[in-house]
Amino acid sequence: MYATRSFGLVASRVALSTSAACVISLVLSLWLLLFVLSRIHMLHISYSAHSQKREDERWLLQQCDIHEFYHNMKQHSSLCDDLSVTSRNSLLLGAVQHVVDHTYLCGYTPCHELLDATISWLLGKGLAVTALVALALLLFPTLFVPILRSNMNHLADRRMHQLYNAPYGTIHYGKSHPWGGEDGDTGAHTHRM
């Protein structure tokens, strides 16, 4: 019998750890799927922006091919040179480079900017909130744990009454309980035989 009970405990623990592993893998795969979808969305937006920019620069590129226009630009002729170089670049590779450059561990903003914003909030308005939370955490054991313990003791007494004394009736419980008098804690009237 003991071997069967221990096998049942082991099997329940294995089932619990298996279900926990399934939940964790489900959450991680959902996070990974959402991360990939957000990067695909960033790639689409970047590709569209690069395509629109190339479309906007097409007229200028055609004008730069005209010899007189190029020489009339004088010190700005490097604009035409840069434009001819960028027109030969791949749109997809430029979009991928933009996605890689703007992929951060903390989401869409760099981690240092989030840290700076958090510190500035803490030093501003957040200082009072942080102090109140710290005070509440310090006072919680002192104030609320005795109230919680008293409530739990009351619930345990009621449960003990239901489990062990109710089969004999509330009259028996009122007479046998150390704090009970004639009427007991239940308020039931005792009948004398």
C-alpha cells in the first residue's frame, strides 16, 4: 500500500511538472511568435519607407544624370553622388538593416532610455509613491498579519466544529466545548433529558 501511495505522489508530481512545463513552453512560444510578428511588421514598414524614399528621389536621380544640372550643383554635387550610390542598394537589405538596428532587448525603445525615464520618475513624482509602498511593506506584518491570523483561527474553529462535533449535534458541541456554556458558541438551546 505504501508503494502504491508513493507511486501516486510521484506520478502526480510528474504530471504537475509536465503541465507546468507545457504552460511555460506555451507562454514562451507565444512570446516568440509575437516577437517575430512585430519584427515582420517593422520590416514591412521599413521596406515601404525605403521604397517611398526611392520613388521620391527618382526625379532628382534623373536630373543628376544631366551634365549641366550636375555641374550647376557645384559644392552640392555630392548629393548626386550619394543618391547614385543609394539607388543601387537593395531595398530589402536596407529594410532588414533598419530592423536589426532598431531591435532592442526592452522592446521598441532602448533599455537605457527606459532606465533613464524610470529613474527620473522615481526622483520626481515616484519618490513619494516609493516611500509609501516601502512603508506599507514594512507595516504589513505588524498590522495585518495578526488580523489575518485571528480570522484564520476563527475559520479553523468553525471547520473543527463541522468535522468533529457536528455528527453528535450542536447540543453536544455546546456542552463539550471548553468555552461553551449552556448555549455554547452556536446559540442553540440545550434540551435536558
